[in-house]
Amino acid sequence: MFSQTDFVHMERALALAKRGMYTTDPNPRVGCVLVKHGEVIGEGFTQPAGQDHAEVRALKDARSRGHDLRGATAYVTLEPCSHFGRTPPCANALIDAQVARVVAAMEDPNPQVSGRGLKMLRDAGIEVRCGLLAQEAHELNIGFVSRMTRGRPWVRMKVAASLDGRTGLPSGVSQWITGEAARADGHAWRARASAILTGIGTVREDDPRMTVRAVDTPRQPQRVLIDSQLDVPPDAQILAGAPTLIFSGHLDAPLAERASALRDRGAEIVPLPNAAGKVDLPAVLNVLGQRNVNELHVEAGYKLNGSLLREGCVDELLVYLAPSLLGVDSMSMFNLHAPDTLEGRVKLNFHTIDRIGDDLRILARFVPAVSRDTDETGIDPTSAPISN
């Protein structure tokens, strides 16, 4: 179905899409390449929300260079949109340009599109092919796919630990277990996320800023704090700058004074109690999905980590392992109870394993309890070659 030339141009489109890694949110990261008579005549990638999508950028690029678009082939990493959002439909733009062929990596999981864009193109007499490098396109927009199909973000939990799985000394000292390269890499993962989540335990122990600092980024992710009793000090660094979103338990009279002081610092407080009066963690994900959070990056302590894992709120683990040992009495990665049998253990798949400086970076995904064959998009998010 696809030629080697098709693969080359789609790989270029994916490379263009990655240029929007930190800027397109909450829109998907999309790249487009226009080709005519074997020559690339236009390129583009999706701009920040409200600005041009990849296809429109590529069309403008081709026209600025004086090219006739009639009969061209468009390689795009996601199905062209078919609805009016902040911008007009890209499918219409391609039809008006009279391209002859459109090759898409994957269908758009957005229910407002979901095959309609491809149908519009076909109905206009344009040859359409879909599915080229679909896995790669899915990975690039795994958070967008999650939000469109599950109504919640893709949750990535980051942990830095010693080789024996310890995150800090018994005294609580944890800086720095991993090296500078691993820390910078962790900030790159922060930068691509829509939001960064931590817990009150981490705030009390470390007073973190929870911002991206080690890599250049045009925006800072939304900061999210789980704090059932509003124990965060008003002068905590996490409250500095842009408003922090705090999820609490019952917001009753005794907490009113604390809530007022935090609002004065610009914080937004959302009471979301569960039956025990703690924060309802699955409900937090639903709220964040409604707020257009695609990827949620978690950096918390072992207690909140364990709670998120037990309640099925984590999709993958981003683990940095340092070549060191801290011993059995040191802090663990997760507060989890041991299963009664090995069959009851939590199972994961190694998605990628890479060396970052002197440390190892492991991306591991949980094996779904019901079926690990495919997700709602028809793509298995746990499958991919392991790198080294």
C-alpha cells in the first residue's frame, strides 16, 4: 500500500510534528509535508492553539514559494480536521488546494472528526490512504488520544531511584540520586506535559517549584497539588507565579481561613472528597481531562505514588535508576502492599530502556487487567521496540 517514498515523507512529517512538542497543547502535535513530482514543495507543523494547523502552514509555505498545489500529495501525521474550532477545517483547505492524494498516519480520535475528515477528502475525489507509521504518530500524541477516548489525561509517573529501588535516605535526603543528564531529561518530560502533579508530603519535605528549568520551554505546565487538608504553606514555592490548582477534601468551615489565604496567593481550590474525606484521585483525572490536560506528569512521594497506583490512575512509569545502592531502610518508590502470590503482582511491559549519562531511563507501561491487545484507537500502547 505504501512505497518507500511514502515512508520517507511521513518520517519527515513526524519530525516536523515534534517541533510542536512544547507548544501545541491542548491541540495534537501534527506535521505536514506537501510533495509534487517527487519534490517537497511545502512543510508545516501545528502552531499554538488558535493559530494555523500543520496543513494550513504547509499550504502557505508552498504558495509563498510560488508552487502550484494542484495534483500534490499531502503527508500528514493526523487525519485533517473536519470541524470548525478556533480555526477552519483543514480538510476543506486541502480540497480547495486541489491536492490529488492525502496520506495520513492515523485517524483523529476526536469524536468531532473520527474519520469525517478522510471521508470529506474522498467525497471530493481525493485519493486517501491512512495508517502509515500509525504507532509513531500515536506515541507523539498519546495524551491527546487518551483525553479524546477516555476523557482523562495520559498519566506518567516519574521516579528517580537507586539500583535497589530507593528514592532517598531514611532521613529524607534525596538530592541528588541521579546525575545531571538524567535531571535535565526529566525536565524535558515535564516540559511536554500539560500539567505537573505532586502531593502535600513532597511540598512539606522539599518545597519544590515544580517548574521546567533545565530545558528551554515557551510555556510552563499547569501545577497541580493534592492536599486534602489544605496544609500547604501560603509561602510555598509551588504557589509562586502562575495559579496552582489544588484539589482538597471537604472544604468545611475549619478550612475556610486556609482556603482564603491560598486564594490570595492565586491558587484555585477544587474540593473533590472521596468517602474517606481524602481527595478522589480518579475524579481528579476526570476534572483535568475536562480542562484539556493531555499529559499529566506526576512527581510525588511514595505515599501518593502508591495511592495513584492502587486506584488505577497511572498509565506508565518513567524511572531513572542510578548505579548506586541505598539499603533496605531507605525510602521506597511506592507505598504498595505485597501480593499474596506472584500471580497477583502488578505487571508491566518495558516500553523503552535508554542510558542517560551514567543512569538508566526506563519507560514501563502497565498491562491492562482485561485485555492488553489494543486500546480504543486500535493501537497497542504497551508495544514498541526497546531501545538501548
